Amino acid sequence: MILHDKYDIAVDENICIAKRLFVDAVYSSANLEEIAVTFAQTQDILNNVNVSKLTPIEINKVCCLRDAWEYMIEHINDSLDLGYLMNVHEIIVRFDVTY
């Protein structure tokens, strides 16, 4: 009997799945950042539709999270090192302003 790793998926297939789940990934990330955004609002922001119940800071943060996910998909073959993580972090906090 040969056992196959059911989680062994080709990189191309992983990218395809990530693109299909893109809105959900950004929505989940936004909620982790404590942004009170709904799935529908996230989808509207990603489709460049104005969302009136969110502040511009919250909308910018969702856009930064979108950009970070796109960066990770585009650089899927890069090595996971401190420089890579710093680039992702820099994209996410791009518009954060200290008060």
C-alpha cells in the first residue's frame, strides 16, 4: 500500500487556490488587525467601491493587507528569511501614522 501526502500540492495549484480565497484572506487579516469590516465591505474595498461606514485609515489598512497578500503570491518562490518578512511588514504598515 502506497500512502500519498494529500497536502502535497504543486506551487501553481497553491497560487490558484490563494487567488480564489483572496478576499477571505484579506478579510481575515483585517479582523486580526481589529478592523471592524465585514466580508462584503472587504470585497467592495478590493473592487474600488466606496464604503461609507469605514474611516479612511481602516480602508487604507485593508488596501495594505491586499498589497501584502499580492506580494506574497508574487514572491512565492523567495526564501522565507528576515528580509522577506520585513518587506511584508513594511507593506502592511505603510500608512500607519503615530499620533
